[in-house]
Amino acid sequence: MSSPHQLVLILDFGSQFTQLIARRVREHRVYCEVHPFDLPLAEIRRRQPIGIVLSGGPQSVYDEGAALPDPDLFALGVPVLGICYGMQAAAHLLGGEVRPSARREYGRAELDVSAQALLFAGLAERETVWMSHGDQVTRPPAGAVVTARSESVDVVGFEDAHRRLHAIQFHPEVSHTRHGSAVLHNFLFRACGARGDWTMASYLEEATVQLRERVGRDRVLCGISGGVDSAVTAALLRRAVGDQLSSVFVDTGLLRKGERRQVEMSLAEGLGIPVVTADAGADFLGALAGVEDPEEKRKVIGRVFIEVFEHEARRHAPVRFLAQGTLYPDVIESTSVRGPSAVIKSHHNVGGLPERLGFELVEPLRWLFKDEVRQLGRELGLPEEFIGRHPFPGPGLAVRVPGEVTAAKVAVLQEADAIFLDELRDAGWYERVSQAFAVLLPVRTVGVMGDFRTYEHVLALRAVETHDFMTADWSHLPYDLLGRVANRIVNEVRGVNRVVYDVTSKPPATIEWE
């Protein structure tokens, strides 16, 4: 998204924390974007960033085909912050020395830092940080001054005032680094001269203008999947282009219990956004018959979504644009920089459109994170009870039924999931957890009900707490609450005779099971 606000560019070298860097920068009300490490220098100049961040990464600078930035990057006169691998890449390209560490360093570490260094201004002389590296800088580039060291590493940070380069071996973006936010604040406001003027209200005004300019007098078809993201997309487009928008809510047959009515009420009755409901449950379930692989499920669902939109487009013709609620994490997790990054999962919103459709794609949220979308929804006037709902995956309950998806399994899961969420609300825990849901496992176990033997499904409960959904901790729900949920599900939902609770954080697990 082009923005009149100041811009910080984050060049991604494959770190699992790259998105977290972006979140932390935006928390300081500074707009930033993540791009592959090899973003051309001409494009960087064109964007006129006030600062550049080089992320961490899993490689060694000496690996064959190692990801390295253009060396001329350091001659632009733009402040640069190298983090972990980004520090090593800068040192390597500028004539310093990088070697494998005698002992790999992962986890907390204590540093001695220089109060004279710009990044550490206002901090104590000793800081607790989070390390994650196998190589280390043994000699900084000529002209650079060492700014931090630990007991085992002599160069944990360096600063080159002439090049406006700041480099640190640790990760300031993770919460384990005690004053990481202050380090980033110093880079953004002391080194880059950030104004901190990027807000969701300003994003709304800018996005509205840009959407009007792009759409012109043409019509837009917006697909509503039932989640907050697509609803916010529709509300934003309604504000920007008014009656040129046609919104289609696709009932996939894979929604939460009562979701269809809630979405229709929130948009049509609450915001005056006309919504046409496409009852396509039979199409989706039919296409998913026999499909067990989670990636294949997502692709099948994406294909059927497009087929439904194609049908609806003919009813609303002529339509030039298709709008989707794609978010920034969807884009980043579904693509890969060359070499180090891994594609975590495909996303049904990401990857373009079949050429036969003739649509142009409009994705006004593709630069936003989940919590930012919620803020935007509030700015647009969406009701809080809708905005505050837990996230729901685009593929719906299909990714909460490992194995083949059938109408019978979905019906069981809908009932169990509704019980779980109802009990969380009654106990005051719904707002305390970030996301909660049930998963119907492809496992049957023996049970006993009264005098009868049962052989039915196992149901898993999942609840997590997170700020940004990049990392998440499992929620420590009270035992009595879990007991009530399990008791109700086993007694009220036919087809389930055992309930378990998922106590795995992200990483190593993802939040969803598929």
C-alpha cells in the first residue's frame, strides 16, 4: 500500500521473527513493510524509507548461495538496523569477520552495553536479551565501534556512525529481551527521525481514497467468508465505493453454529451493507469428499470459492474487481524469500485468480495484522460483539476435522464447539483468551455410557493467548471449567465420548491443527 507516511522497510532473510519485527515497529506508530532480502536497490530508493531493518535468518553468510543484501544498501545514507543474521551479513559485506561460534547460543543472555551507543540510550549498563545464533561476528567492519558484549561473545553489537549502521546479535523484537521495545524505539526515533504518526484512523482515510481511485466507476464483488477480515473488507469498500459494491456471503457448510445469521445481521442490519447469501454447503462438502491432506483441502476450498464467485459475478455483471480479506500474515506465510524461508501453509486468499475469471484482485487489508484489522473495524463502526469474536479460518471447520470432512462430522463439531464457546463466555474467559475452538479427531475410543459400551470420536479443545498470533501460549483454563465443558459435550453431543485439551504453544505447533 502506498502511504504518505514515513516508511520503514524490513528485508526478510528467513527469520521466524520477521513478522514480529513488523508488529513491534507498528506498535510505535511507524508504518513498515516486509519485503524479500533482494528487493532491488532502485525500488528501495523509490520508496524513500526512513530506515531499513535486516532480519535474522537460518543461514550462514558463508553458505553457498547465502542470502545477502546489495552491498550498496549501506551507502544510501539511510539508517540500517541489522538483527542477528542481518548483523552478520552487514559485517561480512563491509569487510568484518564472521565465524562459527565455539558454542551455539540460544535463549537468554546477559550483555554489557555501551551507554554511548544510540541503540542503548537510556538503558542500564547490563541488559537481559534473547539470543539465537550459531555464527558470530569476531571483528566488526573498519570504522565500526563495538557497543555490546557478553561473557562468551566479544561483539554482540556494533555501530558505524558514518554509514548510519546499527547492528545487534540479539532479537529486540521478542518479549524475552527485557528492553527490546526501547532498543527499537531508539532506532526508529533517534536514528531514523520517525514521527510516530501512523494510526488506524489515518490508514482508513488513505485506504478509502486509494480504493476510490483504483475502482473508479466499476463494480466490486466482495466475498464474505464469515470471519472478521472479510467483514471489515466489505465495510471498508462500502465506505469507499458505496453501491458499486456487491457482497456475497458464502455459506460453505463449514461455519460455526449460528454464524450465518450473525454475519447477515451484523452487515445487512447493523451497517446497511446488502449481502447476498450463496448457499454452497453441498458444493464444498461434495468437493471435499475423500480429501484428507490439509493442503489439498485448502486448495479445494479455494477452488470452490472461486467457482461460487464466478457464478455470483454473472448474476451481478458486469464486475471488474473481486475483493478478499487477505491479511499480511497470510501473504507472508504463503510465500517464501529465495532460500531460507519456509512456506508454512497455503492460503485460499493468496496466489492470484484464474485468468478465465477476468477479475482484478482488491485486497485492502493485505498490509495489516489481525489486531490492526480489529482496530480498523472499530473505526468503521462494526459492532464490538462481532469485532471481538475469535478468529475463524477461511477454510472454516474443514481444517478442524483432520482427515476426510463429512456433513455428519461437521454437525458434531459445530455442536461441541458451540458448547465450548458458550461455557467460556459464561465463565468470563472468552475475552481473556485470544482464540478457542474444538477439533474433531479422526480417532475413536472405547467408552461406557450407562450399561452400554461406546466407540466414538475424541474431541480436542484448543485455547491460546497471544498478542499478534505470530507466537502463542496455551491458555491455562481452570480445571473446573474444562470439566464442565467436557461433561456437557459428552452428554449432549452424540458421536463424542472423550475430550482432551491441547497444551502445546506456538511454536512448535501452529494454532490451528491443519
